[in-house]
Amino acid sequence: MSSTPQLSVAAPAPSINLDDPSLYINRELSWLEFNRRVLEEAQDKRVPFMERLKFLAIVSSNLDEFFMVRVGGLMQKVHAGITRSSGADRTTPKVQLEKISQHISKMVQDQYHVLTEEVLPALEKEGIVIKSTVKQLTEADKKHLRENFRREVFPVLTPLAIDPGHPFPHLANKTLNLAVVLERPSHPDKLYAVVQVPAVLRRFMPIPVEGGYCFASLEAVTRLHLAELFPGMKIDHATVFRVTRDSEYEIEDEEVEDLLKAIEESVRKRRRGTAVRLEIEADAPEEVVNFLTSALDLDTSADVFRVPGLIDLTGLFQVYGLPGFPHLRDPHFVPHPVPDIANAANIWAAIRTRDILMHHPYESFNPVVDFIETAAADERVLAIKQTLYRTSSDSPVVRALQRAADAGKQVTAVIELKARLDEERNIAWARELEKSGVHVVFGFVGLKTHCKVALVVRREEDGIRRYVHLGTGNYNPQTARLYTDLGMFTCNPDFADDVSALFNYLTGYSELPEWKKLIVAPSRMQNFMVEMIDREAEFEKAGKGGRFIAKVNGILEPVIVQALYRASRAGMKSDIVCRGICALRPGIPGVSENIRVVSIVDRYLEHSRIYYFGNGGDPVVYVGSADLMDRNLSRRVEVIFPIEQPDLKQRVIKEILEVTLSDTAKSRELQSDGSYKRVEPSAGAKPVSSQSIFQANAADAKRDCPPMPPPGDVEEKPIRRNRKRNP
């Protein structure tokens, strides 16, 4: 990537206070803008209808987590009387909650408009019908559902009366419920009850139709049969509602003796967390709304969201998962083999030959799984060490680690128990691994271990060799097909030394080493980033064309933002591809007019982190797990690593960064007011889709790659075990 033209040194700029709150975008509002961009994909008429349905479900899933974590944390501060903001924008928690409510109310209206006016009618024409209310059910539907209800649903339901002898029940987080208003035939007073829609059953019940699919929502089926739950009572009204609970927790470092038990206790408390949102049908009577908000201790003005349709659109993933309908989906894409590995005798030979860079999901994630599985089965492998942040529900990587331990290898897994909303799964995996003899380490109480690192130690004819995998994404084969990430294999001794030292730091007691290749947070990364940005600013001042490019998920740390502001004031150009939260305001005269920020939301979730520094014409490129946010730089163990092999460096620059920055199909540019504007192609030009180009590039690179032989098919010379080795 070429440097910008040389600029003459300008006169010193007037002094500006870079701590001025007006120079920063609020974190929560910036995240809501990201979710708005996800919603835009559902609104985009160029996107196939099944994909639009998927994006609508993702919007709801994102909002659930936002309320559980971010809104829950803000409400804790308000209830504690905290009025000071911790963000650089200085917006108080109370004001943030007010603005959040306003933004989300508008977002939900737009979300349901596109669902009811565009997506559902289009799917119905294709033979996919969703009936979410009793009114939509025909007599034939009701007859079929009555039999299924009595057989499958009724045994699970528990009607819960609410009166002085039966206090308002605890409603589990994110569950659907019916608030039922009843009357006794001989008594005019109204009674209240709650029926929880069973979360253990599928959200939509099938109704037999010819040539397509028809579903009834489980809440509609339950509402249809309420008389069977309250025999002898008159059903006055039934309203569907859903409660979201605060899931934020903090662990006091000084008080923790057993991190596993502390996390388990926090997860249990989460299930009973304070209510932070009530979603309820738009036509719900005021008396029901008031009853529920009083019982849940919510503010009717800010915490209640009247929903004009099906509540909880995350259930639409069930419909999205239906087989068939290729014309309603993105074209099917199968990740391509990694040429350097597919053309090699085995994975060890491939990595010994050269460093290998992989671009997922365009290139297959299978080599990463094969790396661990082959190591588990290989008699020459002595040890495997790996970090695990988020894993799949049936992780082949974890199973391979278990097999390796069963085979007598030294296996160490650093499992992050505090991976938000994945704590229970990670606790279960930790116990499974310990049963197999894996050394399970939970990292540090005050830090999350977020880096993505694996190390295999193998005995070879010339001695001990260490093989390393470093990446930007989790060791999760499922998300590896949905997220864009980079990974690198190497057996470079300097990288291996650093990774060995990193695991010693994570698992034992050790002072931090002088790193040869890795940049590690929290000890060094923030200072490194500031130093490198400042150096690029000095290059610019000296007429050598300073340049900074980043591809990240978030930018929040004020120290980094101010470094970029200073560099912009020096005339240095920065291009930043930031998928999500961005506190930086570009385009402010005298402060950030040389900074351009874009966000790409497309078929795959942009997840890789890349940092490019012009370095006076000899570019330096780093890749890794860390974003430019305070949590990554100061509260997590993160790793970024250099791409040094010349062809791989050029690939990152030319084939990834330049292509990403050229996107005019799915790219939105951040404006100085915090809003985003679609990047339009130049007049007469076709839109450029970076993700489509990455797919095409992976297909071109595939050529005629033969499949990699399975483990054990390639013979190697036996090792003479009595000779002297040089580790």
C-alpha cells in the first residue's frame, strides 16, 4: 500500500484540549449505531429474504445482550446514585439511559415494519407462513394444534396464581410469558396469573400444509388453550410479555479464593438479576402494564417497550434454518483449502516449509482443527498448550485435547471462565478436560485471557521443534464459518520462544520477558500503539508520508484516540475500518479531518484485527486479538503479532486491507455527528463488495489442491531415541 504524497510542513496548529467531551462519541450510542447498520441489512431490498430474516433475528439477539450487560450496568450506577460518567464523552448514566430508550424505540419500530410489511409477506408467497396470533389460525389449524398441545405442551405448563398467598413469581431471563387476567363466575374481582411459555420446546409448532411450511408460535398455541389451565374461570385477557434481566457482574479480586466457584455463583445470580426491560404486546391494557412494571420494579416510561408483533425475534433462527429455498439465501459458499497445507505431505511439513497465513471463512478453518487433532494422535508430539475463550457446543478441539491427555501427552488448556455469556459452557468444558487429565488453568482473576494461541511441542530427528498457531478469532469451527478472521502457523523459533513464555506467564509465576515478536497486553500494547502512531506523525512532519491503517471491531480508549487526533493535526492520514463501537469523531476541522472511519456490515461478521504502520516506506503489519478499547488494552491478556514473511505481508496489505478499503457495496462512513452514511460507488461504477472479492480470491488460490492426507497416512523416518538432541 503506497504512502500518501509528501506534504510540506504546516505552521503549528492552535492548541486544542483533546480531553474536550465533545470530541468523543458515547460508547452506548455508538453501539446502537452498529446495530442500526445490522438492521439496514434487513431493510436492504438487494439482500435475499431469508438473509433479511436472519438479520432481523440478529438485531434482537444483539439487543438482548446490550440490555443484559450495558443497560444493566448503567442501571446499577443509577440505583447506586453514581452521576459521574467513566467515558470520555462524560455523559451521565441517567442521560445515557434516556437516550438509549429513545434510540431503541425507533429501532424496534423500524425492525417490525420491515418484518411485517416486507419480509413475512414475501416468505408467505414462497410457502413459508408464520402465524403468531390466535386470530390467524383456521379451525383446521386449531384442531391439529389441540392434539399437539395436549400431548407436548400441556404437561410442561405451570399456571402461577398471584395473590397474597402466591407472590409474583421469579421469571427467568429472556423467557416468554403470558399475563392472564381472570374472573370467577360468582365474583367480580379480577385475578392475575402468569403462565411461562416453555423455553425447553421449539418456538414454532408446525402445521401440516402442502408444498411449504406453516408454523404457529408457541405463545399463540398456549393462549389458545388457557381455559384448560384455568378450568371454571373466565379468561378476561391474556398478554404476551418478556423480561430481560441484568447479567452484569463484578468479582472482587481480593475476595476470590476459588475462581471457578466465584464464576458459578455469579452465573446463578445472573438468572435472578434485576429486571432491566419489559417487552410487551403493543395493545396490552394499561392495567396489565402497570401490574407488571410494579411487580418487576421498572419505570413505565423508559423500561417498557411495546412490541407491534411477534415478541423475541431470535426465534426466527428456527425458520432461517429450514432446508431448501436457495433462491432466498446468499449463494452457498464452501471455504476453500489452504494451498500451502493442501499441497504438503502433512501439516508439520507445511509449517516447517514457511509461515502460513489463513483468511477465514474464505479459506477453511479445518487446518486449525487438524493441527490439534493431528497433534493429539501423533506419537512424536510431547505437549499441547492452548487458550480457549469461546468454543462450540461440541468442540472437536476440546475433544482432541482430551484424547491427547488420554494418550499421555502433556496438555494444558487456559480456559477463560469470564467469557461473557459463555461462562456455563466453559465451566462444563473445564470439568470435562480435568477429568481427562488436562492441566486446566483459569488465567487471572482481574484479567480476561482473550488471546488466541496454540503451541505444539514435537520430537523430530533434529531435536525438539515447536509449532505455533496465532489468530484473531476463537477456536470455534462454527463461528469460523460466519466470522472473518486471520490465523497464522509458524515454527519460527522467536515466535515459539515468545509463545512458550506467554504460557509460562499464564500458568505459573514469572516476570514478563523481553518479547522478541509478540506485543502483549496489558503490559505493553497500549504504549506500543501510541508510540507507533506518534512515530508515523513524526514521519509525516518530516515529509516521509506517515500512514496508519487499522481494521478493528472497536475504538474506545481515549489515549489511542488522542494519539490519532495528534497525528491528524500533524497532517497524517489514517484509514480505520471499525465494525462496531467508535468513540473517535472523524472530520472535525483542526482535530480529525485527516481521519476516515468506515464500517462494513455484510454476510460475514468482520472480526479480524489488523494494524498497518507506513514506517517511512517500509510498512509494518501486525495482526491479533486486540481491539483499541480500554478493556483490551488494560483488562485482558491480548496478543498481536507481526506478519514478517514478505509475501504474506503483501497479501495482508494488497489483498485484504486495500480491498476492504475499496468496498462501496456494504461500507458506511462515520460522520462527525456520530451517524453513518453509505459509501456510494463513483458515477457509472459497479459497487465493490470486499467479501465477494475475498471469496473469488480464495477460489483462485485453490487451484487444483489435493486434499491433505489424514493423520497417520504419511510415513516419517523413525526417531533414533538414543542419540543426543539439541532442544
